[in-house]
Amino acid sequence: MALLDTLPPTGLSGGALFQPVVDLDSGSVVAVETHVGPSYADPGPVDAAQEDIRRAVDGARALASHSALLPMQIMVRAETVALGRAVLTVLHQGLYDAGRRPQEVIICVTGGFAPAQRAALAAGVQDLRHAGYLVAFGGLGTTHAPLDLLVEGTPYLVKLDPELARKAISDQRRSALVEALVTLAHRVGTHVLAPGIDSEDQLKKLRGLGVRLVQGPLLTPPDWRPGQRVPIPVPVSRDEPPTGSIDLGPRVSEFTLPAMTMPDTVTAGAVLDALSEEQGTTSIVLVDGQQRPRHTVDRARFLLALSGAYGHALHSTKPASRLADPPRIVPKTVPAIAALRAAGRDEERVYDDLVVTDEIGRCLGIVRVSDLIRNMSP
């Protein structure tokens, strides 16, 4: 019997909570983390790997019920990832059956692990990346996660330990640790996410230390649902970087945000529904079956085309690619300044989002040109 068939009944009856991942620079929601309660199956010993898979799959189903197309973030224990392909295949199949493709899922590897599991964990992380998932590491700063694993695992983002992020407000040593972790993450080309934000002082402090992605009760109530606005309660800005050092500048990966993707065969009507649901989305990347970008739909031009006389009637049932543009692709290793210069060569699309790809051409996310201009200008 397949492992997926042995999972306990769905835990959706236990309730699903959604927590947005907010980009402080744009004020938009760039991903949704799902939390699913325990199953109401008969009590007894619980297999940790099965429970991880059940929560992930039930979270995907719950998110699908809200027609949310933003990338989904799920938590999976390091021990589960270390079990290898047999278990990860079950996870992949369950997410696929729930309507989630790999490039639409951020798998956050959480918890500590025994040193003897390191090789198996590294292999599991590589398998997830090769399948197209965006991989993150959680609990940074407290869990047993060797820092060189950030290089070997090439995570998309790292998630700070909530308690570390909270105490960084008043504890100078913890503040220095957060700043050092942010600097390290940026140097290896990954994002930093700070969870558990519950005060305005904490929000301003962490942004000043270089944290751009946040989540927590300050930003959203417990009953928040995908599609709802997330107001930023106070203006926040990044501290000026130190001067006097010689630096070739950040790579474009430092500015990469999760992309909203749809199949390249999708209709214009479906794209319109997605843009109406997520007001902060500036573009949608249309990808093929191998997750390679084929077209980009610019929000402003697309809505303008459909708002004209008979626009909806003419286009809604036709392929969205008719109203899309060729993707402006940049590899993840390209320096940000080079990406900015490349964006400026096309006068008609200067401010269109750039599409960041991995080493085999799959979509990793988007970069907003306005971010590059703001951060690269002297």
C-alpha cells in the first residue's frame, strides 16, 4: 500500500489558518503560509513524516478552496526530508493532486537534526530543488543548522527563529546576530524572513537590519484570508549600508520575489480573475510543463486591453498569451546592476518585471525594476 493511502483522514475539519508573507518594500503579499490543525482520526502513535505530508497536502487543499494562486509556504521537518525520495515522492504527489506545482511551493525545512543525518538531509534538499521546489530553512539562529549548509543547500530564503527576531529589539547582542545572519544570507543570494512580528518597534528594527520579508500578528488578524489587503502600520526603511568597502554589488537573487505563475495555455479570463483576486500582483509568469517561462503578463497593459470596448468579449476565452509579452529573463547569478542596465535597453518595457531563472531555465521568481532602481541608485 502506498504511503499516501495510509495517511489519516483530512485535517481540514480541524481548521486551516493562513498567514501572508509580506514584502515591506512594496507592501504586497508575495506568498501564503498554511497551518492545518491535527486530524480527528483515532488517537494513537503518529508517524512524524506522515503528519508532515498530511498537513502540507491539507494546507494545499485549503488554499485551493480560496482560489489563491500566490506561492504557498509549508513547514516540513528536517527528519522528514532526510528520509529521502520515497517519502518526498509521496509529498510531491499529494501536492500535485491538490493542484500545486513545485514552482508554486516554498518548502521550509524546520527543526534540528542529528549530525549523522546531514548527508541524507542535504540529498533530500537537492532532490526538492531538482524537482523545482523553492527550499527554505527555518529557525535560523537557534536550530542545529550548520551555516555552510546555506551554501550547499542554496535555499531560496531563510526564516529567523521567532524568539530571536523578537529579542533583537532590546538585546544588542541578538541584534548583532540578526544583522550578521542577514548579511550572510544576502552574500549567498538568499532572502531573510522574520516571523512573529507583533509590534511596530520590532517591524522597524528588523527592517533597519536588512530584513525585507515579514509575517506576524501585527500585520494580519487570525482570520485573515488570501486576497485580503495587508496594511503596513508604519513607514519602514532599510538602513544605509556602510561605506568605504569595495563590493561588486548584490546579485539579482537578493531582490527576487516569489512569482505568481500559471500554465502558458491559460485563458485571459482566468488571468483576469487571478489579478482581481491579488491586487498587489504586478505580473503573472506563464510557464510550460517544465516550469520554464514562456510569457509574462504585465498587469497594467493586460487590464488596459480588456477594459476597452468589447475587450472582455474579444479576449476572455482566448489564450492569455495573445496579450502577453516575451519574458525578460535574467539568470539568478547575474549582478543586480547588470540586470538594471538590461532592463533599460527596452524603452517600451523599462519597468516590466524581470523573470529570474535557475541553472536549467526554470522560473525562480520575479524582480521588480523599481526595487533595483531604489537600491542601486547612489
